[in-house]
Amino acid sequence: MNIRNIFIASAVAFAATFGANVLNAQVMEKNVSVPQGISIFPVGNPNDAYSQYFVGKSFLAPVVNSDELKTHISNVTFEPSCRNNWHSHTGGQILIAVGGRGFYQEKGKPAQLLLPGDVVEIAPNVVHWHGAAPDSWFSHLAVECNGDTNKNTWLGPVTDEEYAAATAGQTGLTETAAANLNGWYPGANDPMAKNDPELWQSFNNFAFGDVQQYGKIDTRTRIMVTLASLVAQNTVTEFRKVVNAALSNGISPDEIKEVMYHAVPYCGMPRVEELLAVANEIFATRGIGLPLVSHSVVTQADRYDRGLDLQVEIFGEHMRDNYKNAPANQAHIQKFLSANCFGDYQTRPVLDKKMRELLTFSVLVSLGGCEPQVKGHIVGNVNVGNGKDVLLATVTQLLPYIGYPRTLNAIACINEAIPEN
């Protein structure tokens, strides 16, 4: 390892240890909502002292400030499109990207996309700027070199025209995809963007561009049904992302947990239990106390009756005939469906019937091989007010996560249960 790498590694390690205890409270103006967990470093306070040298809002957290070591390191966080003015340093500077996506540009050269882990060495007196991508929050460590003599020279702002020209097409995302992706995951660090950029671009242009332009379901519903799908598939990495998206979009911890509880009778506890640990870990990092408040409203004495009443309410009186028609050695399954699937889980008041039926549909089509149950719950969805347009929008939303075969099977079930004419 050369001297440069030793310095950078030492600075990051020292900053990570020291920074966790510095400015833990993120102070921000009411009209700027800073994403939680954009990096391991604190975001700090609004960068008011230097606001005249920035276009947009930025935040500053001193991490290392040692005159003895002649080393000054700060974590600077930029809101989307925020950048500092053209400027230079007589002693040079090192930037270490730690969160989101940003840009660095030297005067007269193309802009460079910065992703977490990227390092920029800026020579003395080189005129440059750095800041966030148009569609992402961005954080970097700014390491001041030659701290005893280093001085900044601030120049004019990076104009909107200069910024647009420098960043155009750099992320590879369409405008719609970039806006939707940032809406779900503000300031997120996705390793795929750095390690597999072509796949990252293709997937996100499709999932957040093409797909989200179809149908009239809102962002909240899109996140909820996607979360249910990922639980059914037990996909840890994507589930972790979408839990954070849910919290960033106002979906409560209780609602997130309820999506998971709801999935248990359809896909079994083993698929859910592992993801509960992931959700609990995310909650802990955000200061959400566990366990959450209880939402159970049934007892052992009434769970069967209340569950059966709910089945009848959704599917009709014929549900009561299931017990009469079932063979004696299989009647217990019908009772379990009423008492357990509907009584224990679906009577819980956190989610309404329309959302629960849509979640059930999402879980079943994501599991695959459940076409008889999918058809039954298509009818249930229609009965509670989720029409064919909502079901088609939902399965389209799930397409990037479940693939074409399961999507086409689901659409075939929809068309059989709700013919076009």
C-alpha cells in the first residue's frame, strides 16, 4: 500500500470512529428533509457559514479538526442538484465519496461521476467544483491538505447551464426514472451502480421509468405491494432497500410489520422470519423501539367466528358452505383458514380490506404456482373495490421483481376472472 492509500485509509478509519460521536443530531431547516443513513458519517448542521458559495442547500459535519496533526476533515452533504462554486485550494484537497451520487469537475474537463468509495485527488490551485447529482443526495469527506497554509479562493457559481451540460446523461437514467428512483431511495448507496452500472441503469430505467408510468396506483401502494412481493420471495437485499423506501415515504413501522405478518399464512413463517430480523435492524438504526404496540383484536374464543365473518364479507355467504362440502378428514383446513389466516391476521386493524386483498394478490403471484388461489383473490379484490385496472397496475409494478413468466400467468388469471368484455 502506497503512502497515498495509507493516508486515505487512516483518515477514513479515524473519521469513522471519531465521527460517530460528533454532531449526531441532524439539524435542518423545515423545508429540507435530509435522508437518514446516507452514510456512516453524521450529516451535521446547515452549512450557513458558506451558503454564499453554494447553489442549493448543503450540510456540514466536522469529523477531524486537529491543528496538531494539521488535518481537517469534514463530511459535506448536498441536496439534489446542490453544488459549490468554482474554487481552488492553495494546498490541494482530497475528496472521498461516502454516500449517494455526485460529481466533480475541473475547469475545462468533463465532469466525473462520484459513487461511494471513489477518491479524488485535487492538486493545488486547480479550479474545480463538486456537488450532488440532479437526482440524488450526495455526501463526501473533504480532506484539507497542507492544513497550516492551505487557503481557498472562491470564484463564481456553477450556472444552471454549466451544471446541466456537465451532468447530462452521466447517470444513464431517464428523467422520469431518476425522479422516481430518488423519490423511493433519496441518497441511497447501491453498490450495483458502481460495480454493474449497465445492469443498474437498465433495471432502474425499466422499474422506475417504464413501469411506473403505467397505471394510476400511488407511490405508497407501489411500495406496499412491492414489499409484500419481496417477502414472498425472501429477497433480503431488495427487501432492505424497500423497507427504507417505505420509511422515507411515510409508511409507518406498524404498516411495514403488518405487510410481513399478513404474508405468514400465505408463504409460511420461514420466509418471513429472516426478513423480520432485517426490518428490526433497520428500525433500530432509525431509533424505532421494539416491540411495536399490539394490534391483535381477537381471542382464542372468537378468532374463528370473526375470521369466518370476514371471509363472508369479502367473498360471500358461500364461504360458510365450505365446511359442509369438505371431506371429514379435510374440514380442519377450512377451520384453520377462518381462525388463523383470517381471524389471527386479517382482523388486525392496521390495514384495510382493500389493501390486504391487494397484498394477498401480490404475495400469491410472486410465489408462483398458486393460480387457483390467485383467481379466488382476484374475485376478492373486485368485491372490495380493486378493479381490473388496479390489478393490472399492481402486477405491472411487480414485473421487474417477479419476471415475465409469473407476470403473464397472473395476467391470464385476471383475464379469466375479469374478461375484457
